Amino acid sequence: MTEEDNPEQSASGSLMSHLVELRDRVVRMVVAILVIFLGLFYWANDIYIYMAEPLTRHLPEGANMIAIDVASPFLTPFKLVLMLSVFLAMPVILYQCWSFVAPGLYANEKRIAGPLLVSSILLFYAGVSFAYFIVFPLVFAFFTSIGPEMVNISTDIGRYLDFVLALFFGFGLAFEVPIATIILVAIGFTTPKKLSEKRPFVIVGAFILGMLLTPPDVISQVLLALPVWVLFEAGLIASRIIFKDRNFDEEDDDDGDLEDENSAVPDHQPLTDEEMEAELDQAEADESRIDKS
């Protein structure tokens, strides 16, 4: 009996082959992360010192960072190197994900998905770099200068790492706004013109996103919201260039015409007393004519 004669066996074999391929690609991701981790772990303390430099640069003279928990001097650099390994292995991880789903995509989808995948990686790295080189110096300079003089600033190394990772994730995610904009236009969910009309809501949403993804300080919120707005405008421009074959203006005009037709309701004015009496007389005349016939 062939697989064509037994569709259940064919489907089961296809599912198993996909699961085996998924397992192999997950193993490759883990191996890539492990290799990078083993290569960086020896310099874990040096990497943490470099990561803490935006804060230690602004600490008062004689102030140092502290470790509250007993295992923090070991676990915190360990966690940092592990997260850095995942960060550096992201191209391999995304490539494995792409290789797994690519056979099921159409040719036009592959043409768009490939550049979007590369752009998403670069934008995430750009967001993290923006946070480290621009946001961190401003935020830590503000925090260390605004406190009372009687307070000794001694930041815990674990809490500092959690703060830094939260900002990295927030800015890296926020810098994916152009990719999200292009995807929405690509699937036909909206058009650049409609998105541009929603610009006020996008600006408000950018500040709300800054409030949710960053620690509760105004500087980091504003520094996240402004790039999100700029990147949204860049996404609009890119979507018009990438999908220039589509006539978005005609589509928007057609949608507007449909809305006008649907919203067009005939005007019904109430009858005056004279018109009402004329209608009653006509009805009585018709009724008497029917009785005679």
C-alpha cells in the first residue's frame, strides 16, 4: 500500500518529518548560543564592567556598586553573558526560523520576508545601541545628580542588570515599528494614507508604549516615544516605495465612495396638514370606488 492509498499514514509521516526538522533547528539554535556563551564566559566580569560604565561614570567619587545577594557576584555576570549570547546568536536563531517556514511561503512572500528579516535584526541592534550610547548617559546622569546630598548612591549589580535589560528590550522592540508598518500594508490590512490619518493616535500610543516598556522616568519615556514616531514615518515612506505598484489613492477613493453611498440616506420630511388631508381624501375616494365596483 502506497502513501497515496493511505492519506492518514502520509499525513502522520509529514507531521513527524516536520517535528524532526523543528527539533534539529532548535538544537542548532541552542548550540549557537552555547558556543558563544562558552567563548564569552571567561570575560564575564569585564563585560559587566563595560555594561555598567554608563552608571559608574556618573557615580560620586568613592562610590561603588554593591551585591546584596550572596550569589550575585557570580549569577549576575552569568546572566549577562547568557543574555548577550542570545543577543549575538539572534541572526542564527532567525535564520533557522526562516529556513523552517520558508518552504511554505509563496515566491512573492519570500521576496518580502527575506529583507524584512534582515531589517528586523538590524533595527533591533540599532535600538539596543541607541539605548546604550544615548539614553543611558542621560538617564544615569539625571538620576545621580537629582538625589539629596546626604544619600550615598550604591546600586545593586542585579537590579542594575534588570534595569538595563528592560531598556534594551523596550528600545529593541520599539525600533521594529517600521517592520510592523510594512507588514500591515503588505497583508492589505491598511494603506499608507489611512495610517497617516491615524498619526495623532500613533503619537499618543508612542508615549504610552514608552511608559509601559521603560522604567518610570520621563527621560527614557520621551527618548523612546520620539524614535517610535520617527520610525513610524519611515515605515510609511518605505511602504509607499516597496508597494509602489499598488495604487493606494484609488483604493482609498473607492473606500470613500462606498462609505458615502452607504451613508447616503434619503431625506423624509413630515407631511403638512394640507398634504395629510389630501391623502385622506384620496384614500376615501379610492375606498368608495372599490365599494361601487
